[in-house]
Amino acid sequence: MSALKLLNDRRSVPSRQLSDPGPDAAELQALLQAAVRAPDHGKLVPWRFLLIRGDARQRLGDLLARTTLARQPDAAPSVVEKDRERFNFAPLIVTVIARIDEAHSKVPAQEQLLASGCVAYNLLLGAQQLGYGAQWLTGWAAYDTTIRTALGVKDEERIVGFIHIGTPREPAPERLRPDVAELVSEWRG
């Protein structure tokens, strides 16, 4: 598959449509190795990965449900159940965590964050190339102190995204894409 075809065919598969099987150990290693081939000004490697799979997905969902109820005691049961099941569909969730050095003398924090975002995007592309579906999600859990602490995310780190990876149960939906002509301008000095 040509690189442009891969980009043009890329689709997010909703996490609720992902199931087993997920990448095996060799595929996961290859996927992670390809993901880190992102632009990285200063060779800082301002990211790390946290894998969530197996029974840990349900434990994280239970924590989300408890946290939802602690924050909103009157939350509808459907809201609590949605949070409880949020990580139970895809067999693998790769959490991309940015390790930002805000005081770096040469590489601005924004560039470090963008490099981490490129790693997350590479995971989406790589998963698709291996025949899997994937979706990049954040949601409130990426920003919640209780969840971040439970996941071992330090104060100076940021969750860039939870990349859900698995086998699509149905074809990925297409959506209307922007008209590039409406997005392009040219500076002429």
C-alpha cells in the first residue's frame, strides 16, 4: 500500500466496534517500534507508553465508574455504566503519555507535545497497516487527577490519548472530510 493510500484510507474505528483479537506480542513490538519514528526535535523522546489490556481494562472501568459517582452522586446509571465499559471493547489500549520538559532551553513544550501526538497518530496508522482498527480517545479520564494518579501519570506528564486497538466487527465508517481548497492560502510576501 502506498503511503498516500494509507493516509487517504485511514479511518477511526469506534472503540465499541473493536474486539479480539488484538496485536500479538511481535505485532505490538513492531507497532511500538514504528510509532516512535516520529519527528523529535532534540531527540528528547518526550513520550512513553502505558499498556492497558486483559483484566486491567475492567479494573480501570470500575475506577472510572467510582470516580464518576464521587464527582456526580446523582449521575444517571447509564452514564456510570458507559464509564465502566469504556475500556472493555478493544483488547489493547496504548496510553500515550507526553513527558514535557517545560524548561528545556532549546525545544519548546509545544514541540514536545506535538511529537508525542505524532507517536499517537503513528499508532493509528500502524494498527491499520497491520489489519487492525484503532481509535484515539481522550475524554475526561485523561485529565482527571484520580485517574491520572491511578495510572501513574506524574504531574509534569500529560495523557495525549488512549489508543484503542483491536479487530473491527464491521467496516469503519467514513465521514465527510474538509475541502482542502477552503483551507489553503499562499503567502506572497
